[in-house]
Amino acid sequence: MLAYSNASIAPEFPGTRRAVLSFAILLGVSAAVIALRPGIARAHAIIVAAQPAMNSTVARGELEIRLDFNSQIDRKRSRLSLQRPDGSEIIVALAPYGPAGVLAGQAQATLSGSWKLRWQVLSLDGHITRGEVRFFVRELDRAR
């Protein structure tokens, strides 16, 4: 007579544990390679410093513009524009030379109020990134 117990025992196939362990190791190594690969870790150009800074106030007159990115960018396929308080927009001519991760230029800030510096860059890995930096222009008090 055979005795049966209530405990169910699943049959174990030869090599199942080894296959699962191998798959888990392969998955972990693949994830580490992807995470540590520089091209994937930095897929988009991100601003690390801006002049004028976000929400800053600058004096009317000559406006020095500089955006520093976390990666190299294709300057020929990147652009800057300024939206004035009256809604009109001007294209900012880019400085032809400079560090590989920097866009720079100059403009005249003639109107007081809220301005937007709009940017679009193409990083060397082929990703396009866009954004804007908001700042204010006003007549600043001069020291007497």
C-alpha cells in the first residue's frame, strides 16, 4: 500500500536551477553594461550652467549668453533664440568657436520684462534636446 502526503512535490528537471542562475547572471551583467556605457548614460544634452541664470534679473543693454551642457553638442545643428516681453522673437548668432559642450552668443536686451532664452541642441549621439531659460530684464539702479 502506498501512502500519499498532502505536501505537493513539483518534479525538478535536470539543469533547471543552473539555467535560471545563468539567466539571472546574464541579465545582471547586461544591465550593468548598459548602465555604465557612456553613450547611454548621457543620451541627452542637459544644461549644467546658464548665463543668464534661470529666473535671474539682468540689466538692460548688452546680454552675454552662455549655456554649458553635460556633453558635446553639434554647434552647426544647434540654435538659440530670445523671446522678448512683447512676444517677438530674435535668433541669436552663435559664437563660431568654443568648448565642445557650450553654446554662446550676444544680444541686446532693450525691453524691460520677462524674457525666454530658447535653445535646441543636437548631441553627438544624435539626440535633439530643447528647453528654455526664463529671466528678467530691467533698468538696474546705478551706484551714485
